[in-house]
Amino acid sequence: MEVVILPGSKQIASLAADAVEALLRRKPGAVLGLATGSTPLPIYSELALRHERDRLDFSQVRAFALDEYVGLPADHPESYRQVIAREFTARVNISPANVHVPDGAAADIPAACQRFEDAIRDAGGVDLQLLGVGTDGHIGFNEPGSSLASRTRIKTLIEQTRRDNSRFFGNLAEVPHHVLTQGLGTILDARHVILVATGAQKAQAVRDLAEGPVSAICAASVLQLHPHATVLVDEAAASSLR
Ligand code: F6R
């Protein structure tokens, strides 16, 4: 695992966008793994800028979201299908048919999770997975206690995560309790993983994931086992590193 400490989110966005750009110039049909949440937003803005300004081409890209809420209609503004389109994929030339999000409205949840895993495999696997990290160390929505070998499945959000995400919904009661998420085993299959974290509220999670034991208590610590994991943090998020 390589940890890079940068002055702020602008520099993080620029470095992460450089990695995406280098991949697309080498492999125009690359498979991207996309995180939602606030931290990656400057990366998506930087990529949208490079698409407009430098003609960075996404026409052959396939993309897979990390997770989705269960029980929100697909057209709900906070469903991750909507968020990922609004914040990124609709701002570049990725074909909507090439953007895959777990189906949180499916009647048969295990079948929907299997279809999602199959779609990743059929695309040839994820080349570059972008990740944020929760204050409890989750990646995707693999909350503390998640199996390190898990695949896409339904999970229950812990109260801390629901509280953290209530800022998107107006109030806590609106935040779904359940999600579909890529498993830790699914995430580990990506060929390169870039995790981004900013702000002092992420300092403990960053310390645990980079310096703690590999443990399901901090799901992100599993990235210590990944052969090509890059962690981009600002100084506040790095402030508890030894
Ligand atoms: C979102 C996701 C989550 C977030 C994490 C951090 O798709 O998988 O793991 O990355 O909750 O969210 P922010 O960046 O909003 O602090």
C-alpha cells in the first residue's frame, strides 16, 4: 500500500485523474469502479474538465458503481444510480448502457447481486477502482465485521453511517437501512485501487486502514493485502498516522 499525503482535495483530484487518464490513454475500453459520497466529487469534476478541455474519451469505458441503497426507487435523486450519473457519467461521454449499478429495487436481491458480479467478470474485471472510506473504516458499504472475502450482497448500515449520510437526505429517518455493496473480495479483484480521504473526521479510519492490523473491524485494512493500492489523503486525514 502506498500512502501519499497531499495539501488538499484539489491535488488529490489531480493525481487520481492523472491515473484515470493514463489508464484510458493506454486502454480506451478500460473498466472503472466508481465510488459515490462527497470525497471523490472533485475527481469527477476534474475528469469532466479533461473530457471537455482535452477530449479525454470515455466512449468505450465501462463503469461499475460500488453500491446502491435498497428500497429507493431508481429515479430517487439520492439513489446512487442518479448520483453517479449527475456527478460524473452524464458529464462525460460514457454510454449510459455501460454504467452498471447494483439493482437495489430488485425483487430477487441475491439474483441481482449475482448478475452484478457476472457483469464485472464479463467486462474483464475492474482496472481502476476509486474508493472513499467511511468514518468507521468501511469501503463500499462493507461495515465493520464484513467478511474479507465477501462478494456483492445486501448489508445493513450501522447508525453512524446512516447519520453520516443523513446530510444527503434532509433527515435521518429518510436514510435507508439496507444497501447492496460490492464485497471486499470483489474490491480486492480490481487491478488498481485508489482510496481517497480528506478531513480530520477520517484521520482514525486512515490510521486504522494503513497502520492497524488487517481486520474486519476496519474493512479498509484489507487493502494492505492488495498488490496495487494507492491511498491519497490530505494533511488532516493523515494527522493520526505515526
Ligand atoms: C460510496 C461508498 C462509501 C463512501 C464513504 C465515504 O459509494 O461506497 O464507502 O465512499 O461512505 O463517503 P464520503 O466520501 O461522503 O465521506
